[in-house]
Amino acid sequence: MIDAPEQLAAVSLFHSLADPTRLRIVQRLMGGETRVRDLVSELGLAQSTISEHVACLRDCGLVEGRVEGRQVFYSLTRPELIDILQAAEVLLDATGHKVDLCSVYGRHDTTEARR
């Protein structure tokens, strides 16, 4: 059985990935390091928004920056994060994405969830 502090840490981990923008950033970083300006271009969001989310991921210990001249290249700190996200994809495929139908966390759009 997981004790309370470990449960809270797990909740914090999944909460850090629950934001769509942070998840997109992590998914992009699964392909290798990148700069904030590249994320701005690829995700089509404001630089301040991307920077805020990267800072959150960095504070959570999931992302780190490597300074090269005047640029910072961000990457995932742990390859286990890739394993977690890949396992989540397998689970979503196995359940038919039924989590989308959840009355608390789902999108409640049954048409979209069935695709």
C-alpha cells in the first residue's frame, strides 16, 4: 500500500501533466531537446504561456535546461516519463478512451470519445 506522502507526490506528478499545454510540451520533448521559441512556433501559443508552462515542468523536476550561448535548450530529465506516457496511450487504447466519458474529468462529448 502506498503511504500518504507518496500518494500526494503521485497526484502532483499527474496533475503537472494534466494541463493540455504542458502535456503537449512533454510530448514534443519526447522527440528531443528544443528551445522555447521553437515550442512557440510549433504549438502556436504566446512565448509567455510557453515559458510559464516550461517553468512549471522545470520546477516539478520533469524538464531541465541546457544553456548554449544565449539560448536554453530544454529536455526531459527522466526517460521514465516517456514510459509513463506510452503506458497511458496503451491504457487509453485498451479502454477505448472511455475516460472521455467520465462525468468529472471527461470531455462529455461522446461522439469525440468514440473516435
